[in-house]
Amino acid sequence: MRALVCQSYSGPNGLKLEEVEKPTPSGNQILMKIEAAGIGYVDALMVHGKYQIKPKLPYVPGNEISGTIVSSGEMQENLKVGQRILATSSSGGLAEFALVDASNCVPIPDAFQFNAAAGFLVNYCTALYGFKYCGQLRPDENVLILGGSGGVGLAAIDCAKAIGATVIAAASSQEKRDTCLKAGADFVLNYEKTDWRSDLKNILGTTSLDMVYDPVGGKYAEPSLRSLGPGGRFLVVGFASGEIPSFPTNLTLLKRCSVVGVNWGGHIGQNPETVKEVISHLMGWVLEGKIKPREGRVFKLEDAPLAMQQILERKAIGKVVVNPNN
């Protein structure tokens, strides 16, 4: 089978398309034919060796996948050959086939397209976990979502609207802001403008900003924190700008606000029982039509390095998807 292999931590351009042996499932594993693999900022950092987790080399990047079950190990009894699933794995997504433990697989309905499903779990679980468990977002509140046009941001828009909040999405270009509006944002603003906080105040009017969802970091963090109303919550989701921000802690005192880290992976490592609850909640929303996961730009397997480079340069809109078999 074909796979994109990381032989050294030299970045996306160091990835090589190779012929490797197709694996065989055992125990509780399933072998799935990968129809789509979602890739994100973490994947791009990992092939550079710049993420806190460094897989043992060589390895095949990609941990969000969707496809169909081809065969099962001898202990696997719950899933069936031919079943459509989405799954997470530690690696192996940028290939034509992958081994996944059955406990990491989620059956999906026929109406849930593979490209949308491939980028669903991490971004949507992070969004719902952040809003529900970390920030306790309420239907009558206003939330500012930074980097709204990326895969993380679009999932956050979708989930915040499903909760019933008013969403203000920030993005750097008109194309990105239009994408946010199509995804359901109530308002958009250009946070590259020097006076963007004035635009935010005009949007809010007499209401206050209750929450900030920040997967970007960098220069946008402190102005966003300063824009929070009393009792607001600032959710730290990631640092896609490449810069970890800092801000005066007296702001939290004066505003009586909270700064909360949203680490979905760390949370489920200590509370694995949360996974089923969150995924069930999200799949219920999918079936009810309350959220509508969308695919971003779709790349061929051999073009995945280009896709990662676009993510690093913040040129990608939506969740980037790779189709290994097309």
C-alpha cells in the first residue's frame, strides 16, 4: 500500500511517498480502508519535531481518519466488515489502509460524508469540551472566536451556534470572513486592523463579551482578554500563530475573569469516560442537523506536504483533508 512516511524531523518537504506492507489486524484491532484523513496544525508541527510529542521515526503522520472496515482481529466483535467509521489513532492516517483499535472507532451514518467525518472528532470534541466543560457557555451569551475560518474555528462556530450563543468570528481576509458567515457566525471582524476592538465594541453595542475562544495566540490574545466583560472566560485552545502570548495578570483581577486551558487530549487521558459522552452529544447534533461539519480543501496523498505547509503559513481555510485513494 502507499503511505506518506516521515523519516526525519525535517518538515513537510521531507515526507516521502513509499510502498509499505499492508498491516494485518489482531486482537481488538480493525483494518480500515482510509477514504479521508484530516490533518491540522499539530500534524505539521510533529513532522518538524516541534511538538511536545515526538513519534519514533520513521512514522506515518495523521491521526484523524474515516473509511470502511476491511477486516478485524480475532477479539473484535462489535464492528462489522464494510461498516463506515471515523477513527483516531496515534499515527498512520496518511496511507491507504490503517490499523485502529476498535475502541477508537465511531460508526457514522451514510449521510455523513467521509471528507467531513475525517476532520470531525478532534476539532468538534475540543469545541464542545471547551464550551460545555471549561467555559459553561450559555445560550444568551456572546463569544468571540479567533481564527474563525480554520478547522478549529469553524467547529467552534458550529458548536457555539448549536448551544445558542451569539458568535463573533475574527479572521484576517474577506474570503475567510465570508467562510465564517457561511458557517453560521452572526458577525465577523478583521483582527488585523489596528482598531479592531472598536469594531468589536460596535458589534456588541450595550452587551458585553462573555467568552473568547482562542486557538491562535500571539498578538491577538491580550486585546481579546481586555475586551472581555466582567466575569468573562478566556479559553486558551492553541497557538496557531506560532507565538505563545503573555498578558498582565492584573487584568484577570480587575475584570474578575477566568483564563482556562482547553486541553481535550489531556482531559481524556485522565477522564476517558468523557469521550463517549462528548461524542454521543456531537453525533446527536449531527443527526438532528444542529451542526453541519464541513470539509475544507481536499488534497491527494502526494500533495499532503503542500497542505501541511499551507496550514503552517495560515493559508488554509477549513479543515484540510487528504484522500489517499483518489
